[in-house]
Amino acid sequence: MEFENNELIIALTFAVGTPEEKVIARLRSILESDFRYAVTETKITEFIKNESTGKPKETSAYSKILYLMDQGDSIREAKSNDWFAYKCMERISKVRQPYVERRAHIITSLKRPEEIRFLRKIYGDSLFVFGLMSEESFRKNQLIERGMSRYEAEKLLDRDYDDKKEFGQCFKDTFPLSDFFLKITETSDDTQTIKRAVNLIVSAPASHG
């Protein structure tokens, strides 16, 4: 296969409660095994934790997620709505290995449309955004299984979908800007879908921004 794109920036956006780990694991495996890319992963939650001085008041899953949301909002308000995208760019620049022929960087998870617009401006056709979608009832059950009450789960889902604050999370406006859409269910196996998407990306990328 002839590779047209030797550096890929693959960003994921997904709603709270989405079991994204299996998608990331499959994506990494396909990039490494099938297409021989060296893969790095950047998590925006790491930037939130690094910038935050406090800790969640409780150790419950609800308190931890709520804390990250609150801190993310505060950081965006103090910096800008695309600041986390800037930090992703900064980290990618630091971890680049010039002697590696093919590199792929996975970013999780974009929560503002400004983040996608910033990354598109920097990386152009090397950026591909994967939007992970799943039924709200499925995501609610995922959160409840982590020990949350129904009220807590619904509160997080509503806030993540559209916080309505200028610096809050807004999945509803971020998700439609994706290049590829993957539906996640309890029993879904997205290996072939992800493989087809990656094949399109590495062999014949086209303008899609």
C-alpha cells in the first residue's frame, strides 16, 4: 500500500458515559499492526488535572467527573475555549520523533467546536475527527453501573450535551463537526469499520475540513 499521509492527528469526541476505551484500543491496534504507525495518545483530562490545584470532594465516579467538568470550565474561562487544543498541539510537538517514518497521535476528547477549528487550522488535512455516538439510555446505564444515581447520571448527561455556559462543554455542537461517525453499543464490534476508516485516511486523504 502507498501511504499518502505519514503523520495523522486523530481526535475523538464522545458524550459522557460512552465506553470509548475499546474504540481507542482497536484504533491503536489497527494503526500499529495493519499500517505500521507509531502511536501516541493525548488525553485532555491530563491537562485539566495538571492545571487544577484541588481534588474532588469525594471519591465517587460522579464527584470525579463533576470535578473535571467544573475545572475544565474554569480553565477555559481563564484561558480560552480552544486552549486545550493548543495544549494538544504543544504536546504533539514535544513527542514527535523525527526518525519515525509514520506517526499517529490520538486525542481524547474534544468538547468544544473551537477545539476542532483550532486543530483544523494547524493540521489541515492531517486531522481526522471521529465522533462516537451511542443511545442516551445506554450511556445513562453505563454511568449508573459506575455507582451513580439516575439523577446524577442525567445531570452529567445534560451538562455534557449542552452546558449553555460560554465556557462549558457542548457536545451537541462539537459532534457534528466529525469526519467519521461510529455507533457504540453494548455488543458492537467496530473493528472493520475503524479499519475501513483508517484505510481511507492513510491511502487517499482528501480535503475534508
